[in-house]
Amino acid sequence: MRTLVLVIALCSLLLAACADPVGGTWRDRSGMTRLRFDADGAVRVEVAGVVHRARYRTHGDRVWIIGSNGRVQLVRRHDLHALVGPLGLVLTRDS
């Protein structure tokens, strides 16, 4: 019985560790840029009302958005609770 409880606890911990750290909607301060990250690796990018669909991958604190126009890298900043991108773009979770 102890072994079963231990196995269940370890599996739960492993699943929590694999959870997508960027899932959900993020936006910049002005609200002009919004990104919605889905669990299946899809991302919806909206900039000034224009919507693009792309894919994303994460590796540690790095997030790559891969679309038909190339690839963009974002970095998770735990101290800011934000994603930081090119040209000083700062995205925070949309609540």
C-alpha cells in the first residue's frame, strides 16, 4: 500500500513539473499586443488588432514562437512575473 501511495505521489509531482509555464493569455502594458498560449503548442498572437496563429516551444525560461514569418524568442523573467521579448516588449499575464 505504501508503494502505491508513493508511486501516485511521484506521478502527480512529475505531471505538475511538466505543466506549461506560459499557458494562458499575456499582454503588454498598452494592451496592443496579446498572446494566448494553448496547451497543445498553438499560440494566438494579436498585435494592433491583427491576429496571427503560430506554434510555440519552451525550454527552461525560453519561449520560442515559430510562425510563417520566422521565429521570436521570449524570456521568462520571474522577478517581473513577465515574458520579455525583442525591443523591450514586456508581457504580463492577463487576469
